[in-house]
Amino acid sequence: MKIIQSTCNYCSIACNMDFYVEDGKIKKVIPTEKYPVNKGFSCIKGLNLDKQQTIRNFPKYPLLKQEDGTRKQIAWEEAYSIFSKKMKSIVEKYGCENVACISTGQLTLEDMSLVGHVFRNYIGGQLDGNTRLCMATSVVAHKQSFGFDSPPYTLNDLELSDVIVFIGANPIVAHPILWDRVKRNKDKNKKIVTIDIRRSETAKNSNYFYEIKPKSDLQVLYILAKYLIEKGWVDEEYIQKHTENYAEFKEHVKKYKYESLQEKTGICFSDIEELGKLIHEGKKVSFWWTMGINQGYQAVRTAQAIINLAVMTGNIGKPGTGANSITGQCNAMGSRLFSNSTGLYGGGDYADELKRKKIGEAIGVDPNIFPKGPTLPYNVIIEKIISGEIKALWILCTNPRHSWINNTEFQEAVKKLELFVVQDLYDDTDSSLLADLYLPVASGLKKDGTIINTERRVSRIKPVLQKADGEKTDFEVIYEIGKALGMGDLLEGWETPEKVFDKMVKATKDSPCDMTGINYKNLDEGYGIQWPFKKGEILENNERRLFENNEYYTPNKKVKFIFEDILENPTPTTEKYPYILDTGRGTVGQWHTQTRTREINYVNDTVPKLPYIYISKELGEEQGIKTGDEILIESINERVSRFKVLLTEDLSKEVMFSPLHYIETNNLTLSIYDTYSKEPSYKYTPIKIIKV
């Protein structure tokens, strides 16, 4: 029996698993014992990778939609020809700026880089990633504050902190391996703090829980900063030596009044006193946030308010500290740095002529091939499809008919396209079924490449199973599309994932994410390597954090305090729509649009097939609604969805919670985005109840 170590391609933790393979079949899956991320532990999704991606009879050949709406199987050569001819015809007629591609954090680094080369460098179209839905806020916050998209932590910091603060994060459900690291923390006196709008699973397992009103995070964080400053509980020496704009920030937070705290946020001044004392008395305080912060209409400034707290108290660049953004998808970090929402390979800027020349030389292309400016963000791509400007869309391994905010809008947008291509493992996703051309690809168990996890760790994905006749990987499909488009010599050196990885490594030279010391060989040793790791360096510690030298990536090497006035809520509740819909992960076993996790029998047996919504017991009693009842929910966008009710004591009367895994949930959410990151504001939708 052969044992193959590979990386789980679900979430951003990117556990390593040992696959026991015999006669071309996986006999068992066991978490890799010594891998520094999961240390022999895994959630149910990773343990069932064999079931999720091998028990279905996946299509091996493309499907072309006919005039009557049925789909006809065609040969790969015909599919490439159709894609090429239609895409080139549309570009010739409307211009390259009016074709678009949406990629995903589920792809390997090499897949992403190649699709960037084909679609951005050669076609010249718009290319964004579905990481815009989850991580764009953190990207922008890091760039503005630190000078580069640089999550500073290692997961080991969770084992070293004596005060762990989760803000808008529920790792017990969303990142159970991360929570396992919390449980491994040997400090018996450690304090776990959760700030959230609902009593989540993580809140229930915390020492302190502060239940705040929806979208009052920024008010809480600014008043907390004000209190710490007034008490003198800040690291003046660190602030003076390593930061800029602190005096202005100190002046800014004075305007937020303690007297209005409870009315605006739901917590009282004594809570601020208690939380401030916890932070002050902690020797190693770490702050962790995820989608509860990222998915809001003023999200970047909220993330930066957390960064400001860590910096001003000196809790950064040291063991057990940090302002730490928890990523969503397995390769969201790869997506952020290599070709999707960022720009040039390695996190560069298209407008930087020196960087363009350097990247061109590194990967062996004329820098003039690179676009002159950044891509349109996801939301603008959809808006321009609706307005009739963008005429072709190619999506890879994502399901926007389900996952896009206000998702019925995406369905309407597709009708206006002259070409809609979906590349996916599954031919029956909500998006695949709408496609003019469906391109089937092999599962992650048959792919080769690398991914970068939430703590910047680069690891290998190795083929565990052999492809069947006719099966293609994402990489092979993208490469063949490039050939069909006529790229010719521009594809020289891009033939294999390993060759593309080598190019991307060269592109990172002397950048903050320098990976020139990493190659396939040392990744095969099975522990992964965090960037930065420069050529010639010796890896003395494989769990490393950034900013230990107190130098940042800004021109003056100082971290910048960034802030602004709190914005008015663009869609507050009204008399007609008095309640607020919150969304998020439902259970450990569910993932995104449930396309993959439906293969796990345990998940099917324990998770309702009908969409469900949590409502407070107080509201249920007031409205005469019981657990198990079905109700209609109408949002302020006047769309309606049906849910089964689950009453709970974990929500305030004003808030309801529905898992994002059901298409009905994003039927209700609104087309509202953060000003800077353009990340959708999934976490706040005014709604009303309509009884059935």
C-alpha cells in the first residue's frame, strides 16, 4: 500500500493528510501527524476527501448547451475551438476590456498564475477572484497599514497567547483546526474573548463574551482605543519608534462618547473597562478576525481599527501577539498574490514600471504584455454585464449563482452574455447549469501544484489518484485554451505546474513575499514553508511571524495608523423591515454552496436539506412561531425566501441568522460593498417575517 501526503483543498488552514492508496483506490485518509499546521488532527471535511471526490460519476467531456436548453457532449478539441473563436470574436467586436473571468481560491497557485497569463496578459480581459467575497478587506487593510498584504502570524501564536480576542470570528465551526490550536495552549490562566453579534459556538466556549449590535464594531473599537489611551495603557516607545499618524488617531477617537456607547453598540462602559484591563494585563495578546469584520460596508477601516489596537499596545511582531486576519479558502493567499484581485505576480502593482520590468524579466516575457492598470473588481464585472458592456464570462471552480450577494442579480446578468463558460468538477452546480459551455475538470485528488495557507505556508498538492481517460486538470484545460487562442511562444516554459511555480518564485525575488528559497524538492519534505524564505537562507524555524524586527513594508518602514469617521448605515432597519439578517457558516461539515460536502453521508444525515433560519425565542413567542415552522422572509430588496425556523437563545430579538450554504440566503442579501475593498456586505440585511 502506498502512502501519499498531500494538502486538503477545502479551507485556509490547509491541513496535510496521508492517503493510503492501493490498486488505484484510497483505502483510508489519516491526518499527517507531524505537519506543523494540523499536527495529526482534521475536521470531518478533510477526513472524507476520498468520499467527496470519488463516489460520483463525473463527466469527462465538455457539454455544449443546445438551442432547446439541453446539453450535448462534445470533444475537447471542439470545446477549445468554440471557446477560442467566440472569445476572439467578442474581443474583436467589443474590445478586450469587455470580457471577464472569475477565478477562485480553490485553485492551485499554478492554475491561478496560468489563467492570469492567458486571460490578463494575453487576452487583456478583466480577471478577479471569488476571494473578493471573503478576503479583499484584509488585503486592502494590510496594504494600507503594513505596506503589503502580509498576515503577520503563525498559527502557533494561538498556543502562546495569554489573551486571545476573536472579533467577528467563529473558529469552532469555520476553522476547527485553528480552535484545536487554542485548546493546545498550555497557559491555564489564558483568557479567551469573543466579540460578536450572536452567541456563537466560539462565544459559548470563551471566558468573556461581548454581544454587540450589528455593524457597531467600529464604534466599539474606537471607544476601546480611546479608553486605553486615556488610561495610559499603550506602548509609547513602540508607537514613537515604529509607527506614524498616531497623534492624529489619538485625536480622532476623542470624538466617540462613552455616554452613547450602550445605545449605539449594546455593551456598556463597564464592558470596555473590563476588556481594556484584559488587554493591558495580558503579556501576549492576539487579535483575530474573519468574515464578521471583512464582509461589511466599512470593513477595511474596521479591520484597521483592530490593527491599530494591536500596534498601540505593542502586541505585534512577538510570540503570541498580532492583528491576525483568518483567511477563508485553501489558496486565498495564493489568489491574493498571484493574478486575481492583486495585480502583478507576487503582489505587485500594474502601474509600477520598475516592477513590471522586473517581473517580465523573471518570467521571461515582454513587460508590455502586462495590462496597464488593475482589473475591475467582481461587483463591477457583474454590474457591467447587467449594463450590457461585458459580453463574455469564464468562471473557474466557483458558483456565483449561489454565492454572489443578491444572487438573483447574477442569474439575470448571465442572460445578457453572449458567452458564458463554467469550468468545474461538478456539472450540476447552480452556475454550471446556466453555462453555454461547461468544461469538466478533475478533482483536487488528481492535481499537482502548490497552495499558500492563512499563515503564509506554501505546501504541495500531489496527485493521489490517476486521471481516467479523457479527464483533464484545471491546469491542462487552461493551457489548452491558451494554445487554442494562439498564444504560441508565450506558453513556452508554462507547460507544467512545476515550471510555472519556478516562474512565480522568480517573480517574488526581493519582494515581501520572497519565495526564492522554496522549490518542489524541499516542499516534498512534507512540512511546508512560510514565506518569506529567500534563496540561501537556512530554515531554522518553520513557524515564523512577520515584523519581529519592527520593520514594515511601507517606504519609511513604519506601520501607519489609519482611521476615518464612522459612516451612516446605507440600509438601516425600517418600520417595515425591523429585523436584521446575519449570515455565516452553519456547521463544521458544511462548506460554501454544499457542492462538495453533499458527498459526506454524515453531513447529509445531520444537516437539514431545507434552508433554516435561527430566530430568538423571545421573537418566536411574540410572533407565535415555533421550531419547525416554515416562514417566508422578505428583505428590503423585496425578494422573498422560505426557511424552516429554529428558535434559539443565542440571538437578540432583532437579529436572525441563516447559513450561507443555501441559495435562498443570498437571494435576500444586498448589493452593498466596502468603499475600498469592494467586498460585499453580507452580514447586514433588513428583513421582515411573512408567516406561511
